[in-house]
Amino acid sequence: MAGEGEVIACHTVEDWNEKLKAAKESKKLIVIDFTATWCPPCRFIAPVFVEYAKKFLNVVFFKVDVDELKTVAKDFDIEAMPTFIFMREDVVLDKVVGAAKDEIHAKLEKHNVAVAAA
């Protein structure tokens, strides 16, 4: 598992399954960035996503390349890049399609606060 403040990149399905399982067990908010190397908006949002990982230390941030992990992208019905999935344990709470920096930040605040208050 990556340290706090880092984005976890998974390059094999086995790696993904293992790291996602550990993240789910932590009961923390999980945010997955479905990305592609050939996608300009993905390249634009990547450093922003890293900044959010440094700011929201009790959230687990993943980066999944849809070309590398096609089955994972299919499991989440990913149709456009970038797509951000917000989930806790096995429940998908929210989704942002596109490099919508403010919308991603707002959903991080919304779903992160929900747990802090619980």
C-alpha cells in the first residue's frame, strides 16, 4: 500500500485487486482516476489529482490506465477519460466524468466529511 499523500498506480489486475481489497478494508473513501496516456485532459488533471492526494490524507487515491487494465475499466463501466469514481468499501458513491477540477474537489469534500462526521 502506498503511503499517505500518494497516488497508487496499478499496472496488473492482480496488483489492483490486492491494493483495492486493502483500501476497502480500511473503510476509507477511495477515489479512482481512470486515465489513458493518449488523453490530453488526463494529462491536465494528473498533477491536480496528486495535489488532492497530498491534501486529503485519509482518502485512498488510485490511478488506473484503461488500456493497461481493460477489465477493471469494464467492471466500472468506464466510457470516457478521465473518469473519477468515488467509493467506500463496495459502494460506488459518486462519479465525475472529465477533468472537472472543482467538481472532483467538491465531491472529495462531500464524501470525506460524511465519514468524519459519522
